Amino acid sequence: MSNLKKRENPSDGCCSGIKDELPATNREIMYGISKDYRSRGYTTQAVQGVIQYLFENTGLKN
């Protein structure tokens, strides 16, 4: 995610949460990105980072 850190606020937010409607092992990722930064791969990069963090730091299993 190093490219995201070098930019000024490309994303309005990216987070993960537990959703009651999903089976216990699933997570939902929510995000918003400003229209000026769409189609540049920032959301893909941020979501990949969130997924990596979840697997490495929260005990989430495949």
C-alpha cells in the first residue's frame, strides 16, 4: 500500500466488518473513493491491503 500513503486522500474510506447476514467466517469490505481518484487502482490496492491485514492479524482463516 505504499502508493496510497504517498497520495493526498485518494480514498474516502476503506474498512472491514462482520455482517450478521453472512456465515461466521466471512467479512464484508466497504469502501468509498472520490471520483477524481477512480480507475487508478487505488481501491484494488487498498482492498488487497485490508485482506492481507485480516489474514495476518485477526486470526481469519481461509
